Amino acid sequence: MQETLTTPSLSGPSQSSISTQDRSSTAGQTSSTGPPPSKPSTIPPPVKSKGPSSRAGVRRMRRIIAEDVEWSLAIVPLLTELCIQHIVKNFQNNPILKQLLPEHQKKVLNNLPPNLPLTVTANLIDDENYWRRCCLQRWPVCHVDKHGGSWKRMFFELHLGNLLKHFIPSSTDPAVILNLLPLCRNYVRTIRVDQFLPPVQLLPPPQSGDLSDSGSEGEMEELATDHYQLGDLVAGLSRLEELDLVYGVKDCGMNFKWNLFLFTYRDCHSLAATVKACHTLKIFRLTRSKVDDDKARILIRSLLDHPALEELDLSHNLIGDRGARAAAKLLSHSRLRVLNLANNQVRALGAQSLAHALAHNTNLISLNLRLNCVEDEGGQALTHALQTNKCLTTLHLGGNELSEPTATLLSQVLSINTTLTSINLSCNHIGLDGGKQLLEGMSDNKTLLEFDLRLSDIAQESEYLISQALCANREAALQRALNPTHFMSPITAKGPENPVG
Amino acid sequence: MNPRGSLEVLEEKEDSAPILGPSIHSDNPQERIQARRLRIAARLEARRREALGEYLDGKKESEEDQSKSYKQKEESRLKLAKLLLCGTELVTNIQVAADIREIHRRVEEEEIKRQRLEKLENEVKTSQDKFDEITVKWEEGKQKRIPQELWEMLNAQQVHCAGLIEDKNKLINELQQELKTKDDQYVKDLKKQSDDICLLLERMEEQVKNVMKSFRQELYHIEKAFEAERQELLTSNKKKWERALQAHNARELEYLMNRIKRVEDYEKQLNKQRIRDCEEYNSIKIKLEQDVQILEQQLQQMKATYQLNQEKLEYNFQVLKKRDAESTVIKSQQKRKTNRLHDVLINLRSKYNKQVKLFQEENRSLTSDYKRLVTQFKELQKAMRHFALIDDKQFREIWLMNEEEAKDLISRAFDVDRIIHMQHLGLPWTAPDFWFLRNVGPISQQQKSATHILEEVLMQAEEEGAEESESESYLDLPKQVSAKTTRKILMLLCDESGFLIEKKLLGLLLPLEKDECYMLRLDAIFSALGIENEDDLYKLVNFFLKYQAHHLPPPQEQTSLVSALEPVEQLVLQGEKSGSLAEGEPQEQKPPPSPRLIHPNDVLKILEAFVMGLRKPRDFQVPVKLLKVVRDDSKDSEYWKALSTVIPSTKQNLWDALYTALEKYHLVLTQRAELLVENQCLEQQNTELQQLLQQYLDSRINSELQAPPTQVFRVPTK
């Protein structure tokens, strides 16, 4: 008894309220913009529906009418309801949305299945709710924040990334991707692809013997290990801002072959041309792709004087001093704000050339040279450059074989420089004396907020004192941030991410 | 600033707050300016207050809110920041550890690589040597012909090759071994990394959990603190609100009552007004209806008159038409007549011309006659004047003589009187004081002649130069004008109306002094103008002043002209005159509004007007003057009579009485004198008798006598 009462009680009022609202609107719709085929079917119902609706209006106030034996809460669905259901059912063939009234549109969108073909929905539906459903249906984990808070954009970006990930050159039809282009060109701003499949080699049957295998691989590399060429796609995407690529294969398991992870010269050239042609690109990431000096130089040459580029990330590659020199040249020929060369093979020479470029640069905010082999020569050059630089806020020199001389120079810089907010010197051999000198430098500094000195052979006491000084600086910065404007989010929490975002 | 204005401004300000620029709608520009100023001031004030308020708020927050919420917030923030920092450090520690392991690995790898490369190089060298050896031996083998040797050598070669290959294989095996160990290492590393990642995940999860928990807790604390604060605020605000509400209710009730009262009042007033209006309306309506009726009647009448008039006019029209016809006839007649008359006119004109000539001749002769007569008359006058003067003189002399005589007599009488009074009556005597006693010369009310005044004026002006103080007291001029002004005017007159003076006189005047010259000239002018006495002179001066006051053109022009003529003198004159006139003004009935200069050019006009004005009174003044010339001697007799009766009749009576008394007294005195004489005689006889007695006494006889008589009686000792 209770069940029967409760379940309709939820739907009852809503239906009736909608019915009162819709009576006039359906009439208006049928007279103005109703599609011709559905017209004969929609005209009679208003006449019929008047009776029940009016009766419903009378009885709406009452849950139960005890004297009426046949009374039931299940009301005959309204014509508008039926129409909407019909529209939803036939949406694929006959998409009617824009002509409807706003509340009807909402209803239709709420009832649409998320697996409609994109050709229908892509340019027609802007409703975030629908796309949210689509996304949640396809991917269990969705970070909409990474896509500018737009579910539609997220859907298209993920969908495109997915297609690219599973694209196999020479076997997959390129039209699969190019057909999507007109549908997603207005929504995609970021392309994140963490694997590019090489063309499948059907010819060589599995051979026993490692030598011959490796030999054949060497030959075939030159022939057909080029990956998908992004040029056409990127040229079509007019709003592309971010390109995040990894030339590699994921989950290869026991099918591992070296040539799966090969970033060929053709790939490199085509990517360079693509990037150069894309004038809206702001962020370019190419990581874990075995980019060596020559390829880096090719890429960077194409990026010189790029109008929009702000962030370049070439971490986890094989870039050496020549590549670093090219990057240094890029620094002075672009508006680059973030440069990431983590985990490469940059040595003292490369660091010196970077330092030279850095000394008079006014754009770069963040420089990451983690896990390189800069050593004291390069470290000293970089710290020396910081004396004149007035822009850099974040510097990562973790794991660079630095030692005391760099620390002494850095301590001098710390007392002069007022722009640096974050320095990372972890995993170096700074030593006890270096730590003391850094502490001295810190005592004069009021702007540094983060100073990572973990695992760098520093006495615990000085590390503690440095952290105390940092804490004081952070408090001061917080006060500074709070005073001009009320209740801003503290900078310390987001400090290093700000320039990126 | 009235409150209404400021309110308006405020409203306006609110209305037009977003619109900048001159958008304050007002008709009065002043008001707009005012409004804008106010608005600017308000804005500045607001900004200042905002800054101040912010500052104060901040302060307050730091002071008051520290109590609960602020403190809580600060605490939680610090706590959470620490937590976050520690957590991130904990999480990133793994990465750092991995990094340092990687570095160590790289260093080791490099070392191993270097060793391996060395080893390989060594091996290459040795194997190359061996290979070279073998190849050399191949050369040797080609030279060998003996199969056994060749076989041996081949065997040896084979052994060598096998050795070489074995070496290589060994190396390969070694390398493969290494590879395998590396593979194992790699697998281990992979495992290690996966462990690390697991650890990382675990820590992250833990961190997330921790952070979430602590955040929730802190949030709860903060919320609690806020809740408490809010509760307090709510209660206080509620109290305030209730108080305000009560006050508001009371006021509202008051307003309501007031309003009800007012509404009732208004209703009453409305009703009254309505009734009055109704009555008024009715009366007006009746009046208007009556008016309408009257007007209709008038309209009818007007219509009737209109018709009548129309008929009349028609009739008139007819008549006029006829008259017109008649008038044309008359016109033609008149034309003829004019022609005739014209002829007559010509004739008459010629006659008139003749007549004119005739009359001119006659006139000439008559004028010559007249001139002659005039000269004769003048001579006669002169003679008369001369005689009159002489007569006067004579009269005066005689008068003086008589007067002197009379005065002598009178003085004698007075002397006598005084003696009588003082000596005989013993009374104090006062000399009687009569007007006529002081009079010298013939009595007359004769006015000073104009020339005399002139002289005085001029003299006075001269004196004025020396001592100004006396100026007012002397001449009794101040009727309306000061002496100075008069003098100025007279000078002006003298300068300007030289034409009135005869040329002969002018020639005579040349050698004379300036003042005298003026005197004579003025005399001549006055005689020409007919000014004879004081009154006339003052009339003239006053006339000048008034004329100047009434008829003067605008002053600027005037002064400019004047200054062009005689700059210094005129200016001085003006100043003086203004000063002098200021004195005279209060007496004047119609003072000249502003003392101005008399332009020399105006003098003639003024004179003309004056003469015209003077002529009328002069006409009937002539006989009067004649009478005046025959001096009235009514007073003379009186005077003389008075002189004769200097000693009044009472006094004369007194004198008479005195006389008789004195007569009597005289008589007594004469009698007495006689008696005295008699007495003297007797005395003389007495003395003689005495002497005789003495003689008798002194005679010897006495001594001889027994009883001398001297003893007997006392001889009077005289």
C-alpha cells in the first residue's frame, strides 16, 4: 500500500504541473514550427487532452479520491510527453531540437541516449549534461578540469585522442580521423596522445634467432616505422592550443621491440612542420620519445619566433648539449615562459649556453633541468645568470651533480635576487659547508617560498633553519596577497603551477 | 543650502550615479554646479571612508575577530599548511629517492660502460694481432708446396682460428651474461619501481585521506566558530531589530493617527469646498443665464439698429452721390474763381511792393527822427540825473545841517535833563535811546544800486583772497548764492557780453586796472540790460544757475569743451562753485541738481532769456520807479517830529513843576540871602559894640573898679 502511494506521488505532481504548463505551448508549437509529418498526429490531441487536463487541474490537489473506485494516479501521458518521446526515439534520423521550447529541449536532452552518432549530435547539441553522460558512459574516470571545465570539449578531446592512440598507419583508414575533423574542430583545444602505434608488419613471419631479427628490424625501420602524420589533423583544428605527444607504445607486454619506440626523422620533420603551421599552439610537449640532439634541433628550429608558444616540454629524452644550445637560442627568439628539459643529457656546455640566454631573458618564468648532468660549471653559470635575470621564478636543478661552489654562488644570488620563489637543489652533493652558506644567503632573502634541499648532504640543522626562513617568507607573501585583495587563495599552495596554467 | 536642495541633489545623484559628465538636469546652472560639487565631494568622501573603513575593518578583524573565528581560521590555516607541506614532502620523497638512485645507477653504468669499452678495445687489439698472424700465415701457406706441410699449417691455422673464435665467443658469452644480469637488474628495478609507485599511491591516498579528514575537521571547527559568532550576531541584531521595529511601529502608528486626522480634516474641507463651489456654480450659472438673455436682447437690438443703419447709410449714400455730382459742378466753378483770384493776386502783389518801398522810406526817415529824439532824451536824462544828484546832494546837505542843529539842541536838552535828574532830583539818569538819534543823512529805504553791489562783490572777492573767513558775514548775499559764485558769473558775463558795451567806453577802459575795468564794464552791461538794483542782480545770478541746471546738455561734452577753453581756471571755478553751492543748497527750494559750469556759449542764450523774462515786470515797474525817485517824505516829518519830541511831555510837565518849585525855592533863598545880609550887618554892629566894650573893659578904669564888670559877668568868648 505504501509503495503504491509513494512512487506515483513523486511523479504525479510533476506531470500535472507540466501538463498545465504545456497546454498552451504545444498549441503554439504546432501552429508555428511543427514538422509537417507529425502535424496530423499532434492536432487532435489538444482537443482531447483538454478534458483530462482540466479534470487533473481540479483533482490535482488531492492525492486520493476515496469515493471513486476507479481512481488511479496513473494519468494518461500528455501529448507533449508522447511527442518528446517520439522525438527522442527518432532523434538519429530526424533530429529536432532547436525548434523546441527551452523546457522541451531540456527534456529531450535528458532523455537522449548517449550513444547517438556524433555526426548528428556534434554540432547540434551544446548541452553539457548530455555530453557529461556521454563521457561518463565511455570513460570511468573523467577529469573535466583538465579540459577547461567543458564536458563537450572533454568528450571530443578524449575521443580524438583515443582514435589517434589506436590508429595504425597503412592499415587504418585515415578517413576515420579526418571525418571527425569537421565535427570536432570547434571544440578540441588539446591533443594528448601517449602512444603512437607503428605500422603493423605482416610480412616477416616470426623468425628464430635474435641476430637476424635485429638485422631485419634495422632494415625495416628505414622503410615503414613512421607514425601517423598529424599535419592534416592539426591544420584542421583551428583552436588547438596544446599538443602533448609521446612517441611510444603502451602495454606492449611481451611483444616488446625496440622499434616500437622509435621517433623517426620523418616523424620529426612532419611534426616540426605541423607545429610551425599551428599558430594558436601555446603548449607543446614531446616526452619520452627518444628525441636526440638532431631531432631536438629540427623541432626547435621550427619553433623559432613562434607567435603563441609559451611552454615547451621535452623532458625524458636524449637531448645533449647541442639540443640545449638550440633551446637557449629559442629562449631569445620566442615568448617562451616555461621550459622543461628534465631527464636529458644536458651537460656543462649546454647549461652555460642556457645560462647565457637566461641572463637577459624577460619571458621565462620556469626552468626545469632535473636529472641532467650540469655539474658545477653549468650550475655556476646558471646562478650567475640569475644575478641579472629579473623574471625567472622557478628553477629546478635536482640531480645535477652540483656541489659546494655552486652553493656559494647561489647564496650570493639569493641575497640579491627578488624574483625567485622556488628553487630545487635536491639530490646534489652540496655538503655541510655549502648548506651553511646557503643558510646565510637565505637570511637575506625575503621572497623565496620553496627551497628543496633533500638528499643533498646538508646538515639537518641548516636545513631546518632554511625551512624556518621559508616559512616566514611564506607568511609574509600570504599577508601581501591578502592585504590588497580580500581572501585570495594562498599563493604558496599553487605557486609552481601558476605559470603552467 | 536648504535641505530641500540637498535632498534633491542626493536623489539626482542616486539616479545618475552611473552616468558621468554633466547630466544633472536642472534649469539653473548655479544649482547644477552646486550639485556637481556636492556629488564630487560625496564621492571623495565615500572613497576616503572606504579606505578608512577597510583599514578599520582590517584592524577590527585583527582585534575583535581574533576572539573566535579569526583565531580559528588562522590556526587551521597554519595547521593545514603544515600538513600539506609535510604530506607533499612525504610523497615527493619517493620521487627524490628514485632520482638519486637513478643518478647512482647512471654513475655506475658509466663506470661499467667505460670498463667494458676498455675491455673490448683490448680484446679487439689482441684479436686483431691474432688475425694478422693468421693472415700472414695464409700468405706463407700459399708458398708451401708440400701437402703435409700445408696440411699441418692448415691445422695450425684452424686451431688458431678456433682459438680466436673461442675468444670472441667467450667475450660474447660474457657480454650476454652481463646482459642477462642487466635484464635481471631491469626486472628488479621494474619491480622496485612498481613498489615505489605502490608506495606512492598508498602515501597519496593516505595523504588525501589525512588532508580530507583534517580539512573536514578544521572546516567543522571553523564552522562552529562562525556559527557561534553568527549566533551572537544574530541575537544582538535581533534585539536591535526588535527595538527598531518597536520604534518604527510606534512611529507608524503615530503617522497613521496623524494621517487619519488629516484625512478627516481634508474631507471636511472638501465637503465645505464642494458645497461652496456648488453654490457659487449655481449663482454663476444664473448670472450667466441672465447675461445670456441680456446679450440676446442686445443682439436683437443691434440687429434692429443694424438694419436701420443700413437703410440710413443707403440713403446717405444716395445723398452723397448727388452731392458728389454737385461738388463737381462747384469744383469747376471754384477753378474759374481761383483763376480770377490769381489775377487779382498778381495785381495786389505789385501794389504791395510799391507800398513796401514807400513804407521803407518812411521808416528810414522815422528812424532817423527817432534816433535824434533818443539822443535828445538821453541828454535830457543825463541832465535830469545830474540835477537829481545835485538836488539830492543839496537836500542831503541841508538835511545834515538841520539834523546837526537839532541834534545839538537835543544834546543840550539831554544835558539839561541829565543835570536836572542827577543834581536836582537825585535820580539816576539814563540817556534815552531812539532810532532817529542815530540816523545820519536823509532817511530812505533806498536799495543799493547794482553798481554798488558790484563794487562790494568785487571788493569782497578781493578780500576773500586775503581772508576767507569774513566772506560770508559781510555781504548779505546768501539768498541762494555765494558771493564767489556770483563773482564768477559776473566775470563770465563781463567777458562774454562785451558787445553790450559801447566802443568808446572800451577805449577808455583800456588803461585802467583790471578790477576797475570790470566794474565799469559790468556797469555798462547792466545799464544795457536794464539791471539797476540788487534784486535784479540776484535774479540774474539765480537765473543763470537755474538755467544751467535745467538746460544743460550732458556734462561730459560740456566739461570737455570748457576744459579746452580754459582748463585750469574752469576747473578751479567748478570746484569752488560746487563748494559754495553746497552751502547754499539747503535754503534753496529747487536746488540745481548738480552744479555745473556755464558754458560761455550759453551765456548769450541765458541773457536773452533773462532779458525776455525781465521785460514784463519792467513794464509796470517803470512808474513805480518814478515814484520812488520822488522820495517819500512821510517819514521825514515823522522824523523831524520825533526829533522835536525827544523830550516827552511828561518830562516837560516835570520840568514845569520843577520850575515852579525852584522858583519858590529861589524866593526862599533870596529871602534868606537878605536875612543873611541883615545878619551880617548885625554882627558887624555886634563886633563894633564888642570892640567898644572891650575898649571899655580894657580901660584902666576897670582895674580901678572894685567890682570889675568882667568878674561880674562872663565875657563871651568868642
